[in-house]
Amino acid sequence: MLLPAALLAATPLDAAPEYMPAMAGFGLVFAVASITLMAGARLLPSAETPLLSALETPVAPLLAFLFLAEVPPTATFIGGGVILSAILWSQWPRR
């Protein structure tokens, strides 16, 4: 649905040829991530799906730190720790 509007607003094929594989790889990874999220949502209880989706927020800066050597601000690590703690606490087995 958005493709016609995107083609009118931009010229994506004007990108340098050396960037095309990276853009195609990003599109492929995004498509696989969306499909696996939808498939997983069918298997999980409705309350757990948004919690697991919220893992993207603390994991993205961590992956950037580990693989790209980007050093996020301390507040990013604190916020990610709060989110991760909340998710782990909500999934902890109750007696």
C-alpha cells in the first residue's frame, strides 16, 4: 500500500549501487522479523506478546554496543535494564 506513495515521494533506485545489497538485506531481515513476530504471536498468550516485543528496546543498544562498538549513554543502559527487569519479573514463575 505504501509503495506507490513512496515511489512518488522518493527515488529509491537513485541510491549508489554499492548500497543496494545493504538495503536489500535490511528489507529481508525486517520481513523475516515481522513474519516470525506474527507467527509467534499465534503461539503465545495475548498478554505475553507485547512483553516479548518490548525486548527490542533494550536489546538493540546492546547489540550496537557488542557488534558496532557504539557506546550508548549511561541512561540507555539504565532504561534498558529497567525494561529487561520488568519483563523478567513478569515472566518469573509464581508459586
